[in-house]
Amino acid sequence: MAKTIPISEARSLPFWQRPVSLLFVMAAAMPIAFATWSALLNNFIIEVGGFDGSDNGWLHTVREIPGFLAIGVIAIIIFVREQVLGIVSLVLLGAATAVTAWFPSMGGILTITMLSSIGFHYYETVNQSLQLQWLPKERAPQVLGWLLAAGSASTLVAYGLIVLTWQTFDLSYNFVYLVSGGATALVALFCLLAYPQFEAPHPQRKQMVLRRRYWLYYALQFMSGARRQIFIVFAGFMMVERFGFDVHEVTALFLINLVINIVVAPLLGRAVGRFGERNTLIFEYVGLVVVFLAYGGIYFFGWGVVLAATLYVIDHMFFALALALKTYFQKIADPGDIAPTAAVAFTINHIAAVFLPALLGYLWLVSPGVVFVLAAMMASVSLGLAMLIPRHPEPGNETVFARFLASAPAE
């Protein structure tokens, strides 16, 4: 059994074995499987599975069910330490990704997607909780930015290999999925064996936590999950279906995103620390409204592939600012609420994700442009909610309405 070490004593360990180092290793390992799966997915389901827009919507609805059920993490951590659960979930993600191409039918793709999604969503739930527990508030935005950059760098390597070798060596979906998923599973097993169990300073509650004062955080999570699904499900699908992008072309587009994220993510982390969560989230949502309206213009006005690719890159870059939601919650939360609220928030984030892809998949068959107009409307709602965040959030000052409810200043 791995040794348990309090976070306060972790500095005595070798640098590579400290909690932050583990966060970086996991941040680098997860995208090897997940990002490769995502890069190949649209081509795989169209070329091998014969999916149309409606089938694609149902696939992503199934993929998001484990995210909706992430609240189950609360029950599991009664018996299993968060750190162990996160690493085991990472193993499951890698193993399921590795065998994806073995199940090319509709039923097979949905089943293996469900398994990999359980691994991904449970890992992400626990990982977010560990980040907020292990990182000090004053350093969290910058370190979260570096963690995003580490994940982007790892994905960059994976995508670069796909671009360079897919056509050159006539690679198969099976080979790429086996290598990428296997690599993630092996790194996760290393994390399970090589690192001690870290004890956070504040014990976490082992029951569901729903607090009225967190309502704005819940609402932002709900809207974030709703409009994020439209990008994940339909933006990449558009590049393949409308503009005929091949695997290496889609992956090249992802590579551009990653190079930008490696440079920009740490800067965005510093920006959150300097300008605050309110201002950075407002900036993000204004940008997303513009981007989604422009996506709609591609279908309504026949705008071309260069604009579509540019919008895809800008859209992806804005997602790095989601770290501001994490640090907003870290500032307003009771320390013992972090783990259960991470699970609750993940479930809230995925409420819309369970039904939106399937419903919008049918709408996509009629009018793809309207799908993106709806996304712009969702981003507008998020913008309105972000304006309710005070400049200096803290317990008792969670929203700008706090001035009317207590003596705490709203700004």
C-alpha cells in the first residue's frame, strides 16, 4: 500500500514525486488518449461507422451520460481515496481508447465510448478537486495555466505524430488508437505505483453538497456545459462534413490550437490572477458570442473554409479561460466542500450535454446555421451571469448581490 504523506510535508520528497508534479504528469497523460480519440473521431464515425449528423448527436449524448452521473464520485470516495480513483479512471480511459477501432458498428462505438467517457469524466471530476485542494489560492491561476499548457504540449506531440505519419505510413485507426490509449494507461499505472498518497489539509465531506450561496457557480457551470457541447459536437463535424477535411487536415487544425494554447494558457492564468475572474469570463463570453454568430454566417451566407478554420482556432483558445471558473469557486468555497461540489458541478455541467447533442443533431439535418445561433444565445446568457461575479469573490461575497444581503462589500 502506498505511503500517505500530508501536503505540508511533501516538500521533503524529490521534486518529481511531489503533488504538483503528479498533477503535471496526469495533465500530460490524459490528452494522449482523449485528444487522439477526438482528432480521429469525426473521420472514424463517418468513414467507418457511416454516421450522419443525427447519429453523431446520439454518440455525444451517450458520451456525456457519465458526466451527468459524475455525482457518483461522492459515493465512491467514501471507500476509495480521490487520488486513487482519479488514476484508476485514467487507466480506464486509456484502455477503452486503445480498443475503440475493434468495435466499428453503431452499437459498438456507443458502448466503447461510454466506457472511455466514464474514465474521462471521473478523472476530470477528481482532478479538478485535487487541483483546488493541493494548490494555494494565490498560485492557483498561474499553475492551472501551466497545467493547461502541459496538456496542450502533450497533445501537440500526439497530433504532430498523426500529421507526420498518417498518410506517410498509411496508418490505420486501430494502430493509432492502440498506441495512444496504451500510452495513457501505462503512464497512469506508473502514477499509481510511483507516487505516495497525499493528504490534503482539509478533510472532504462525503455527501452531496448543494449550497444556496454557490448558485451563481452552478448556473455558470450549466451554461458552460450547454454551449461547450455545440463546439465539441458540431464545430469539428462541420469541418469534415461541409469542407471535406481528412484526418491529417483536422489534426493539423488541432495542432495550431495547441501551439497557441502552449503559449497563451500560462498568460491567461496570469491574466485571471491580475484582472480577476469577472473580467476574464466577460471577455471570454463576448468573444464566444461573436464566434458562434460567425459560425452561423458560414451556413447562412456561404462564408469559406479559411474563416471556418480561423473561428475554430479562436473558439478553442477561449476554452482556456474556463480556469477562471475553477478559481472563482476556490475563492468562495468552504475548504471541505471542494470534492463533493466538484462532482455536483460536473453533473450540472452535463445536464444539457445529455439531451442537447441528440436534439440539435436533428436540427442540424434541417439547418446547421441555427445550431450555432443557439450557441451564441447560450454564450449571451453566460455573459449576463459573469457580470454578477464580484471583483473580489470570497465566502459571504459570492455575487454582486451580497451588498444587499450582508455587510460584505460587493466589489
